[in-house]
Amino acid sequence: MSMKKRIRDPKKIIDRIDDLPTLPRTVLKITELVNDPKSSAKDLARVITDDQILTARLLKLVNSSFYGLPQRISTVTGAIVLIGFDAIRNLLLTTSVFDLFADRNRKRQQKQEKFWDHSLGCAVGAKVIGNYLRHDNIEELFVAGLLHDIGKIVEMMFQPDEFSKVVAAISKENILMITAENKILGYSHAEIGKLLAEKWNLPAKLIQIIAHHHQPDVAGSFAMEAAIVHLADIFCRALNMGFGGDNKIPPLDRYAWESLKIQTSAIESIMETMRDEYGDIRSFIS
Amino acid sequence: MICVNIVDLKPGMVLAQSVQNHQGVLLLDAGTKITKKNIRIFKSWGVIEVSVKGELDELKAAGETPVAGVKDTAEMELKARFSNVLDDPVMVEIFNAACKLLIKDLPKNEHEKENSRPKKNYR
């Protein structure tokens, strides 16, 4: 390797990627409507029915075995009333993000699927931990878990050469991906993810969680949520859900653990619920 | 026919009576072989107990043990991943919980598989 170390600015890297995916307008509109207490199921249905793919997807979900209803739901309004605003926003954001990064390259596709499994595991984990802590916005935690490693996907798709160097270092030295990234690239997926989230105009909370899921204490007013995603990341790696890019469990951040005040005796039941819900959700997303 | 609490319900059991939610909407018909997913759905609809076909001791045989060799490998793999963090007592707890849960999911012992096959031919 060459001796002169090139310091690269992740911001420049993000700017250079012209074809960086953008969130569909429908999803942004839906997020807005869900956050507005004055909007009704009819308002939401109007936006969804404008998009045939979203409509089909939503009806497929409500009629899937996940909800286990004996009769078929054939209208979008019916679906909204049944599964709720937040769940709909979640579903649409989830599947849109999956689509955006869908890769036609077969080899990469397999790798990517494992990454997504890891993200999905972390999303379910964040939701289950949030539930245990009676957090008031569980749906948001789910999305945060899902997007926490989005920077890794960007690196994989748009910086394949750098990414393969990182992968080589991980397998040679058996280290965490973030350690390898900092060593080789001088920045990590957390920073790339943050920049993408900013570009997408995601809420400040999500940006902070993505940026600081490895050091929750610096996430400012969203330190609690970052700590939840941090712990969920550890849980889903322990449970073998997907592949986060390396074969190591990141160390537990003391601050995160102490601030969450989770009973040690609750760990097992949280992880068990996580495993069950992961199995269910995976079957209808893929 | 026996009444089984939702927490004791296992995949492969056969419903003796249909299951309805609190509004009386049919969730699953009598005679259906229960899957893991069905159990989750029952839980999410707040179903407390259901009636299944069979005798009590038949159900007790449901607790199966995994093959010893497979179990050791799974534990070793998990330990390798936790190698640098096990000085933290909380991590030890997480490790133990993961170990227990992963072992539950392992392929079951051949002998017991034979025994349980008649009840579990839904695959």
C-alpha cells in the first residue's frame, strides 16, 4: 500500500455520486400526512391510490398471513383503518428504501440481501426494545434500525474499489467494519449514512441515530434512541440475523446500557421476541 | 380434545375447535394444523387459549433436544464473535441468552424426529 495517506472527505464523495437514489415523492408526502394529526384515512388513501405499486403492495400486506384475516381487504381505506397510519408509513418507507438500492448484479445482490437482513433484524430489535421501555414512537425506532447502516450500502454500490479493500482488511484481521473503514478510508459508514440522510431531508432524529449508532452518547437530544439502535445492533448480531459486514460483536457502550436501564433479567425475553418478530416480518418483505 | 394455553401451544398441533377473535371473526378453522405464524397471530389478537386434538402426554413429548455436536459448533461460533467483549458482564448475559435461543432453533435429534413425525407431517 502506498505510503502517502490520502485524506478523503466523505462529503465530497457523496456529492460526486450523481445517481444517488432519492426517496419517492409519495413516501415523503405520506410521512407528512402521518405526522399531521388533522389528516384522515381518506387523505392518506388518496395519496396511496395515486401510486399503483404502493397500492398493490399495501393490499398484499394486509391480506398476508401476517395479519391473518379470514376475509379479503380490497380497498386502501380499509387497509389503513385496519393496520394504522404509522404502520403504513413504515411499510412504505421500508419497501421504498429496499427498492432504491435493489441491485441487478447477481453477486452483489446476495451480499446486499444479507445486509438488509441485518438491518431488518436491527429494526425489529429497536422496536422490541422500544416496546419494553414504553418508548412513545416505536415506528420511528423501527425505521431508524432499518436505516442505521445505510452508509454501508452506499459504499458497497458506489465505491466498490474502496469497499473491497475494507472487506479484505476485515477478513484478514478479523476486525469490526467501522475499525477497518476508519483505518483505510479515514471515515466510516456512519458518516456516509448521515450525509445521505441529510440529502434525503430525513428528520433530525433519524440523522443523529444513523450518525451515532456506534457512540450513542454524542447523539445529543436523541441519545436515548441512538442507544436503543446501538443495543439492537448487538442483539441482532448475537442472534445471527443477516450479516453486518464483519464477524465481530461491537462492544457495548457503557453509557448506552446505563441510560436505558434495562433489567439484565429481561435480556433473554427481549431477544426471544425479537427473533419471533424477525421471522414473521422477513417472510412478507422478501 | 384438550384446552391449551397460548403459551403452551406448539406448531404441529391440530385445532379441535375453530379460533375466533374477540369480535367473533374466524381466525383459523377446526382441523387446521397450527404453524408458528398462526401462534403469533393468535397472540396479536389476544387469544388466551385454544382447543387442540390429542392427549396430554402426547403434547409433553414436544420438548425436543438438539444433536450434541451441532450444539457445540453453534456455541463455538458464537463465542468467536463475542471473543473481545466477554469481559463485560452484560455481554456475558447477552451471550448466554443468544446461546439458548440459537440452540432452540437447531435441527432436532434424529430419534425424537422419528417419534414426532406422525404429528408433524404438515411439511
